[in-house]
Amino acid sequence: MRTLPFDYAVRNLGRSPLRLAMSVLGSALVVLLIIAAGGFVRGMASSLKQSGAADNVILLGAGSEESIERSEVSPAVASIAAASIPGIRTRMNVPHVSSEVHMAVAITATPDTDSSLQTVVRGVTPTAFAVHRQVQLIQGRAPNPGNNEIIIGALAPERMGLSAEQTRIGSKVYFDDLPWMIVGRFEASGTVMNAEVWAHLTDVQVASKRDSLSCVVITLDEAELADVETFTVTRTDLELIAISETDYYDQLVSFYMPVRIMIWVTAVLIALGGVFGGLNTMYAAFASRAREIGMLQSLGFSRRAVVLSFTQESVIAASAGALIGAGAALLLMDGLIVRISMGAFGLKLDGTTLALGLAAGLLLGVLGALPPTFRCLRMPITQALKST
């Protein structure tokens, strides 16, 4: 097949600077949107999946599998489980059993201030740092009991809607009508814990006016999940269920599936709008080039060669826009913090997400060229040569 030179398609791009700018801008916006949607979905799923440790098991109150905040567990469960389940990991004869209280509250920089942003506050004991190994104290110290002290995750200021100055070590924040002093910072990169606030267990229990726990988290060594499940079955008086930490966060991934679907649907619908806008632009541009198409066919170039050349022209413009969109996404969105009810996470613009966006840009170039080109080619050559 005799084809048109590639530089023919390149030269044609400069024939209409306005059309070229519109094509590039449309492609860039579509790619930017697709990458943002992909980064949101992958960032959410990744942060939830990385929050769970494979050897951790959560003991919850029966019927509270979907929400730790609603769970109620007796304070005696931690000691009973440590004594009853062989094979729990220990260090210096201290079993890795973490008693915890989870609650979502609005945290403000000043008292008597309303806020709609809910932050997860976790009441813990020092054992929590051994059980949740993703958490690393990077500044300050752990909270002491009885002093209303807290430590905050790296993304907690974003989650609370407070500035870095308002959340520096030594500052006070307020929740449950009480002042709490920030005494440290921790990092749990890639997990939802990175947006949490931790305080000592007893202080949180006093503030929330509750004697019960939300959960007990156990780190297994030689024991298995079945051993913990056997414990919950035999101790019916405690009314417990056991679920591995990874399974719990996998359930949360499934829980947020409608949100992820909505994000993709919205992105696809807006992208389709961009496609149809591009089609209108290409229809108008190619309709005015009917005489050129007729001349190319009269010179012996086949319809396939004409389609290939015009597709090359459209794909070049779309590819330029795709690269601009991908570059803008990396510059503006990489690591951008997004709030969810569980905390906050950063958009994940990895290779897969970028490849998806660039592929969408290429597809936009192909789809933008083929329909108007085929429409022009259906016109008889004699009529195309007479067109204006």
C-alpha cells in the first residue's frame, strides 16, 4: 500500500493553530481527569490494604465486623486472651496484645469552634507500637496517661483541617470540650493510620465516658487465626469475633467500592464529553478538507492511506496533549491528600495510573480521527474535488 509521508501529517498540524490548540487542550484535560481518577482509586485501595498486617488479628464485639468504632469489648479481654491463646508474639515477656478505643471526633484549634471534619482518635497503650509496626515515632515522645497528651500522624493536620503551625509540638487542640497537648508526631506511610491521632487509652476512655474497649489487636507468632477463633467460640461470655487485620481492611475496600465506581463513572462521562467535543472539532476541520481528500485519492493514494495519515495527525496532537496532561498531573496531583471517613490518603500516580492516562489520550486521538475521516471518504471523488 502506497502511504503518505509521515511529515505530511506533521506539517498539516500547523495549518490551523486554533484547531491544534483545542485538540491538545482537550486531550490534556481528558488525560488529567483519567489520571486523577486512577490515582484516587489506587491510592484509596493501597492505603487500606497496607494498613493491615498479615499476622495481626482483631478481636471485636459480636456484630461489629464492619465498624471498630461501634464495637464494645470488655477491658478484661486483653489479659484473658494473652493468658488463653498460646503462640502470641512476645518481647521481654510482654505479649503483643493492644487494647484500643477508636472514636471519630471533630478536632479544632480553639475551644467552642465547630468543625464538620471528623478525625479518628485512637486510645492506645505503649504495646500498640509493637503491634502496629508500620507506626514510627519520628518526633517528640509517646503520650503519658493522665495529662491529655496526643501524638499525630503525618496526614492528621490535613484530616483535621489545621495548619502546620496549629499542630506543632507543644500546641493544644480541642475535642470533647477538653484541651489536648501535642507531644509527638508519628508516621505510618501508606496507611490510614497516618491520618489518625493517638492518645493514651485511659485518657480517651475518660474523655469518651466509656469503660469498654473498641477492640483488642493481637500479633500472632506460632498461633494461627484458627486458634484465636477457637478462643472466641469457647469464651461465649465475652461475645467476641476474630478477624484478621488484612481481612478487616479488605472489607473496607469493598465497602468503598461504590465510591470508586462513582469516581470512574464520573471520569468516563466527562472523558466522553471531551471525545464528543473532539469529534465536533475534527468533523468541522476535516469537512473543510474534503477537496484535499479527493485530490489525494485522485493522485492514487488509497482510502486506507488517507485514513492512516489523518489518524497520524490526530494521534500526534492527542499524544502531545496526553504528555502535557500527564506532566500536569505529576506536578499538581502526585501525593495530593484526599480526605475520607477513615482518615486521609495521597493520590497514587504510579506507572499503571500514568499508563492508563496516556492510553486514554492515544485512544482519544484515534477516535477523534476515524469517524470524520470515514464520512469524508464516503463522498465521491468528483464531488469532493468540487467542494469548497
